[in-house]
Amino acid sequence: MAETTRHPLLIAGLVSLGVSAGGLLWMQQHLERALAVRPPVVVLDPAGAARAVDPDRLKRRLEDYRLTAEQLSDQGLLVLDGQAVLAAPAGLSLADSEVRHAGP
């Protein structure tokens, strides 16, 4: 009798495992497709850079940030102003040293 009750339980367990694995694969593919249609995002903080720069070079520094934002946008990135972002992972923020500056 014990032999006959093990087979249905084993089959039910294998079916459950298969359904769970299939569901996980489907969810992962769905997530990958959703991420593929979202543009990459980067956060620039020109206001922070403006506070740290000499007033004589402020206009040039802000122009550097505008040009960088346009170049990133042309490459397919969504560029957000750091003042408009409430919270973001550190990896999304572009440091001042990563912004191309025309002059010193």
C-alpha cells in the first residue's frame, strides 16, 4: 500500500516543481523585456557643480553640463536633473569628474 501512495505524491511533486520553474522563467523573461524597452537613466547635478565652482567659470560649467546631457541623450540615455530626483541609486548619478569640461 505504501508503494502505491508514493507514486502519486512523487508525480505531484515533480509537476509542481516543473510548473514553478516554468513560472520563474516566464517572470524573468517578462522582466528582461520590460527593462529592454525602458531607456537607461543617468542623473546629473549641475546645481551641485555650480555651488562648487568659481563664479567666473560658472557659465562655462553649466554649458558643459548641458552639452553632456545632450550627448548622453543622443546616445539613448534619459538624463534627469539631480534636483528633480528624490532618490536614486548612487550608480545612476554622474559625478562632476565624469562630465566633459571644455576648460580648466
